[in-house]
Amino acid sequence: KGGFYMRRSWKYYEGLLACLEEGGPGGALDPALRSRVQFGVGFFHFVISLVPASFLWLAEALGFEADRDNALRLLAESSRSAFLPRAPHATLLLAALENFFLERPGRAAKLISGLESRYPGCALPHMLHGFVARVQGRLQESVDTLKIAVERASVGGATQLALTAEYELGHNYFLQCQWESAIPIIEKYLETTKSKNFRAYGAYKLGFCYWMTGKHDLIAPLYRKVEGWVRPNFSFDKFALRKAQEYLQNEKFSKFDEKWVSASNFFEGKLFSSALEQVEASLVFICGDTARNMTEDEVESEIIEADPSVADTQHVDNWTRYLYLKGAALRGLGRLAEATEYLERALGMLGRVSREVYVLPHALVELAEMEIERILPNKTELEEEDDDENKTTEAALPVSEAKDESSVEDKVARLQRALAMLKRAQGDFGTYDFDKQLGYRINKNNTKAKAGLKDLQEGEEGNK
């Protein structure tokens, strides 16, 4: 039923846009209505472009159309005047797309800064600023702007928005392993929110904060509530439930978990040196809570040589998680050869991992991204500034050879290898934790690699 109404909405927007662009009866629509139509069509075009290729045929069969370039063009036109009703919404969406999907953070920052100046009392631009700063590793800037968002939303009477902004602030403290600072914020959210969002995963994070601060008696009563807060088809909720159930069964987090979760938090916050330090500190606890002064080779030999019928599956999972996260942290530090070694060693545990299978497709995506970025490096802010402002709608990322002197044939082969890794990550592991979130990364990298491959092949044909 929801799909039916979405399709009807799309068809209304599509008809109105045709009138606007073909000079039909609605061609003289007032600017306010024109802005609404452009926003609506641009929104639909972009959302449908995010549908995985394996399901895109179904969306198109229902009458939807995916056109990311057109989406960006229409959103840019809708955002042009500050006095039009959909201009701020279009600008917010355009800024999010520039940062999270097109990897042009310089343009996103300019759009967000303009919104913050134009609407100083509005919380949403500051919230988006906080998200963007976080994913770019500027956690203190994210903290500062989210505090402003909380204050603006509270003053404006937007209670739920203020709660959500404050929860995101608490998540920043969690990523920095500032457990005491995160606790009251997540407690307040769970006690006060009327939304189903973040309940299950927020409870998991709160329980871990309790563990790290010695408040162990508060964890079990909280974790017994998690199952009732899980939303169907939400990856983070399912992960939270699994971890809550493991805790209730074991009545503890392991010493390895203490180090590994801290490392994972630092990694998400782009604090790669701290992530590497913590993951390396977890090595002595891979085979149990009693620290064992073993080298990586000794741990690996003990795990690999153990009879699979009697081997401790938790030790296998710990070792695989260690290899993955160490490789990912090394990649963040630019130590790509070492990162490749550890990620490939993690993949070598395929068939042995039992519960933490999700690290294997994540390792494949890390390897594929490294290969793609060597050949198609992301633009620097200076390169973004040099672009013609009218090219904001161009979704394809250009091929740059500034950082890679290999032959076209070699680049083509490596991009094809990266695409094969992405295909494996998407189809070879069934259901696993964070599959939907990883799916967005896979689709984004598929789009980038295929566009780069096409440019390389066409350029080679043109040189013949």
C-alpha cells in the first residue's frame, strides 16, 4: 500500500515537471510551486538511484526512474533562492549528497555554512554539520556543533529533535571512549524519547559504558529490554540484540571486547592511531581473559592448527576481528601494504568464523576501496574549488592519474578486480551484521569504479 502511494506521488511530480520543462499549461507556475516540484522530483530520482542494481529493475517496472545527475540538477535549482519554501530542504539534501555520496566535502561545507548563516536559529543545519564533521574525523567540531543543535532545537520547542541531536552528541563521546560523559545522555534518551529510533543500539552502547565504568549490576536489566526495542530489518538493532543476548549468557564482556570495542570506536571516529593502539593491546586476550604474552604468529598457529571440532570458536572469531580491524586502522594511517596483508589474512579465516562473519565482507570492501582510490583518488578541496560552479550536478568522479603511474591495462585489470571483490562482498555471505550499511558503500564504490573503468576504456579506444 505504501508503494502504491509513493508511485502515485511520483507520477504527480513527474507530470508537473513535464509541464514546467515543456512549457505546457503549468509552465508559468509561480516560483514557490516550481521549487516544490523540483525538490520532489529530485528527491525521488536520488532515492531510487540508491536502490541496489539487483532490485532496480523492479523499481523501474513500477514506474520509478533513477537519475542521479538529474536529481542534483533539480535540487540545485530548487535551492537557488532563500525565499522559496523548499530551498532550505533542497540545500540540506544537496549538502548531504555532496558529502556522503559524491565525496566532495568542500562543497558540502560551503552549503552547510550558508544555511547556518541564513537560518541561525534552526537546528537542522547544525545537526548536519555535526554529522559531516564526525565522518570526516573532526570529532571536537562535531561535538561543538551538535551542542548548538541541541540548544536551537530546545529553544524552538522541538523536543524530539533536541533529544536526537543530544543522542548524537552522546555517540561522539562513545566514539572517544568517554564513557562517563556518554552515560547520562544515552540514559536520558532512552527514558524520554517517543521514537523507536536508536533504542536497541543505544541500550547496547549504554550497557557497554556501564561495564567500562564498573556499573555491572545495571546491565542485565537493561539488556533484557533490548528484544522489545528491535525493529525488523534494522541492522544495528539486530546487532544490539545479538550482543545483549551474548552478554546475558556470559554475564560479562571479555577483556578482548573491552579493547576491541574501544578500538572499533576510535576507528569509526577516524582516530586511527588510537584504534591501532587499542587493537594491538587486544592481542594478549584473543585466547581468553588471562593475558598471554604471545606474538601474532604464535596466536595464529595455535588457532589454525587446532582441531576444528574442538577449537574454541570465540578465539577464532576474536582473531579474525583482530586481523580485520588492524588492517582497517592501518589503511586509515596510509600504511596500505600492511593493511592489505592483514585484511587478506582476515579473509583467510573464511569458513572458520562463526558469529562475527560481518568482518569478512567488510574486509573485502576495504581492499576494494583501497584499489579504487589508488586509481581514482578523491578530489582535494582545492580541486573542488577549481571546478566550475555550474558542474555541481555532475555525479561522476573524474579519473585522475596523479597518484598512479601504472598503465591503462593495469588500471583496468585492478578496477575489474576491485569490482569482483565488491560483488563477492555483496553476494557471498548471506545475512550478516550491518549488511544494509555496507550495501550503500558497495553501491557507491561500484558506481565510482564502473565510471572510472568506462573512462579508461573509452580513453584507450580514442588513443588508437
